[in-house]
Amino acid sequence: MKSIVIEKNGFDGLKLIDRQAIPPGPGQVLLRIRAVGLNYRDVEIVLGSYHTPFKLPLVPMSDCVGEVMEVGKDVTRVKKGDRAVVAFWERWHDGSFDAS
């Protein structure tokens, strides 16, 4: 699959690569990404100015939509073929936000 990864901070550190899809582990799903929203958080992560450091290489993608291709063990909320939305606060479903 094609991926854009941050190999080093700065826009010149973005590289288009081919990589193998990783089978989903317990509680995980494999998505075929259909659309991506890149936002301020992604720009800060690429530049290395985000308040939380990340280990590189990293795919800069905060929000996306896609189709579930495979599900891992213990996945009960989605099944193969479902459409899914991914957000960077994955455990926040509604109500007030608690970052802890």
C-alpha cells in the first residue's frame, strides 16, 4: 500500500513509500482509507512543533474515513464492509472531553 510518512521533521521529511498492510491485532481493524482530512495538528506534527513528541516514522493523519477490510479478535462494534470514521481522540464518543 502507498503511505506518506514523516521520516524527519519538516515538509522535506515527508516521503511517499510502499509498505505492507499489518494484520489487525486484538481490538483493531484494518481500514481501506477513502478520504483524509489533514488539519493544524498534522502540520504541527510534521514540523515537530506539536506539544506531544511522536516517534518517527509516522503517518500524519488525524482524521479519515474508510471501509473495514479486516477485524481483529474481540472487535464487536464493526464488521468487514462497514464504513468507519477515525479521529485522533479515538475514545471520545460524546459529551465533555477529558484528555486523561
